[in-house]
Amino acid sequence: MMMAVKRFQAGDGIELVADVAGPQGAPAVILLHGGGQTRHSWAGAMTVLAQRGYRVISFDARGHGDSGWSDAGAYGLDDRAADLAVVAGSLSAPFAVVGASLGGATAIHSVALGLQPAAVVLVDIVPEPEAAGIARIVNFMRGNPDGFATLGEAVDAVAAYNPSRPRPRDTTGLMRNLRHREDGRLVWHWDPRILSDGPAVDHAVVKASAATLADAAAPPVLLVRGLQSDVVSDAGIAAFRALVPALEVVDVTGAGHMVAGDRNDAFNAGVTGFLERHLPLSGR
């Protein structure tokens, strides 16, 4: 699969770095990673979607990975939605948005602000998430502020956060989420200021924006949940379905909050079927 790196410039000048694959001009899928992740978390899904014939764009959110950091600390959902609008505005074909966690929150808010995707896939995020699960994510991201002396220490921290996932034999891939500080220690590859406002601010925005998904003109929505997730509960799904009766749900066994990473095969199967119904490749 041929993949290229493309750069977009956000309205405030921040550079957004993306991987792009698949036929130019084909219906597109924009992949939005979760908080603390990078575009590389979508590697498996990106390969499958591009091989099926979609144009796929996976970009590092501002403050993450290779994308720029905001000197002003502009990391709210308004800022992230504006970035998504820039990426979507580069497309000439219909597109869908697939967002995990923070990426899903960005997708919801973007629709409320007028973005018009053909379909939305939310990965383990609902307007009423479980507070304890969100707190566990934030505590992990705020942990180890002084970084790690070795890659092994970082691997241990990830394993402690997600003990149900088998420890990888090759741990070098985690370096995509790390960078070397000037003193040589390894720190996470995101701007710590992305956590300055706390999750309650984003939660309030998403809860208000989700009402737009109930509109008749709203795009179809698929929710992919990891059955071991502590973020999306049955109650959270029920509340979401009360708002959006046509909501489709795929439960992935053996997966937690990081659904695509835990069970990439099952994730891809659920998502591609939904996309092929609502963003067909034929007739382009």
C-alpha cells in the first residue's frame, strides 16, 4: 500500500501532519485518534480501508505526535473541530469520520458546528461516558510527568494501565508515542497542556453538541464499543439511543477502551460494513 505524508495548516497556523493512502478522489475516511495517541494507532484500520478503495487520511491532532503544539494552549474542541474542517475541506468527494475517544468527541462537536460527513463512527465514546473510566485515562496521561529512563519503563506503565492486553514481543513501536527530552529521558509525545482544562469541559461541550445528531439531516452514526471498556456502559448506550434511535452499535469482545488496538480484526469488520452501506465506493 502506497502511503504519503501530507501537511495541513490550521487556521491559527499550527501544522497538522497526516498519513494519506488510497485512490485520490475516492470517497474518503478521516481517522481521528484518541487523546494521548498518534495517527499511527490507526495503522491496521488504515491499511484495510485503503485496500478496499477508500481514500484515507489519518492525522495527528494538534498537540500530539508530529503535529504542532499551540503556544496559546488552544486545545479545546472548537480548535479541534476547526482542524477537522480544514482536512475535510481539502476533499472533493464525500467522506466519513471515524473518531476514537477524544477524536469521537471532536467528530460530534464538528457535526454540531456544521460539518457534513456522510457517516460518523464513534469508537468507545458516548455523550454520557462513565466518569470513573474517563478519570482513569486522565490519571494515566498525567502520570509519570518526569518521563521514563528507558523504553521498558514506558512499556511497564502501559501494561499497568491495560493489563488485559498481551504484552507485545516487539516494544519498539511504542517509540512512536514517545520523544527524547533534552536530558535524554523519554516523555510522551503530546503537549501536557492538552489536559489543563480537565475532562469536564469537553464533556459539557459534547453533551450539548450531541443533540445535533438527533436532527433528521444528521449523518448515520455507528458506535463501536469494547465490551471490557470502563468508559462506555449499557446505561451510556441507552441514553445515546434515546437521543438517536437509529444509532447502530457494534460490541467487540475481548476489547477495552482501545478497541482498534485490542481487536483490530473485529473492529475493521464492524466499521467497513457500516461504511460500505453509507459511503459506497461504487459510482464514483
